[in-house]
Amino acid sequence: MNNYYLGSSRNQEEGEKPFWISYADLMTALMILFLVIMVSALTAISNQVEQTTKSKQSAAATTKPESESPEPATELDMQSQQRMAEIGQICEQIKAQSGVANPNIEVDCGLHRIDFGEAGRFARDDFRLDTAGESALLDLVPVILAAADTDLGRKWLKQILIEGFTDTDGSYLYNLNLSLKRSEWVMCTLLRNDAERVNQFTPVQRKQIKKLFLAGGVSFNQAKISKDESRRVELRLQFHGLTDDTGQNPANEFKFENDTVEKCFI
């Protein structure tokens, strides 16, 4: 009897298996169908959103609202632009007049630098320019002084930095001393009025030179391709900023007065 019941139970379980298998397959198919429908719906929505966004961007690019127009330049921006334009006028005046005074003078208004080409080069281990270099220097200075004495010059021109350069031969300190001597020699050439050399500038011009020109050496920090080109002198135009105090210190005025005899010590 027990065998009968066991056999009946086994037959019942085996008879129910196809039903559960079919039901599981049906549910799997329904889940796959649901996922396919969801993916299709999300893709359609995404495409619609993307097309709407592109349409809005295209419309915005075609018709830009007045509220999004560029902001007007501030007063500081306009002052800065005016400053640069007026500085450009000063430099262009120096460039035009110096070209007439001496063909060796080369003015770069982009970098605000003045050099003298081959005439502004030094011999090896020397700090004196030859006759052509000295002539170019003496021809340039009246042009700079004239530009500095204009309304724009008094407003913006701060100083003229004399920079002496060396090649890469020798130690750093040796070249630093040599570059300083080269820039100092230029200053001496402009100011000396001892028995060996009669200065060509008036007392008023000499006072301007003392106020405006500044000697400073830079060694081989900006060496050129060749050593001959590196041994040179350049003048760098420096200008006041918008907020600079352009007045002179009254306590220093007496130092700029003209001396009867001024001698170089290099």
C-alpha cells in the first residue's frame, strides 16, 4: 500500500513539471517584452529632448536677447585703452624722428626697445662704443627729450633704462660688472663735460637726462644668437601706470642740477 501512494505522488509531481516550466517561460518572455518596451520608450524620449534642446540653441543663436548683449566697457577699461594708444603715439613719434636723425637707430614699439644695430655693439671685454655708436646715441637723445617734453610724454613716459649686455664668455659676476660698465659708459657719454670732452647738451637737457635716464646692467640674460650681437647696448622705454604718482620728489631736485664739471670714473 505504501508503494501505491509513493507511486501516485511521484506520478503527480512529474505531471506538474511541464506546467511550471511553461509558466516560467511565459513570465521570462513577458519580462523581456517589458524591458524592450521600456528601452524603446526611453530612447524615444531622449531623442525628443535632444531635438528640443538643439532647436532652442539654434533659435537662441539666431536671435540673441538684448539682455545677453556684451556688457559695455568699464571706465577703467576705457582708460587703459586710452593709455595704450597714447603710449603708442609717444613711441611712434620717437621712431619717426630718430629714423631721420640717424639710420642706425632701430625702435621697436611693440617691445618699447631701442637699439643701434651694429653701431651699438661692443668689442670683446670692452665697455666703450665706437664713433658710430656714440654718434647714434647722441643723435637719439634729443629726440627722446623732445618726446618727453610733450603733453603725452609728461603724462606717461617714466624713464629710459640703459641696458648693457655681454656674451656668455667669462664668469657670471665678471659679465655682470662688464654689463654695468657698458650702461654706465652710455650715461657718462651723455653727461660728461670735463676737459677731455665738451658736452653737446644744454644745462636744461642735462637735467632732463639725469631725471629720465637710468643705467642698469643685465649680463648675458638675453643673449643673441651670436656673441657679437650679444655684446650690445639697448634702451628700454618705461611708462607710468594708471595709478602711478608722476610727480618728482622735491627733496631730490637739487641732485639734478647742472654741475660745472662732471667727470666719468670708469
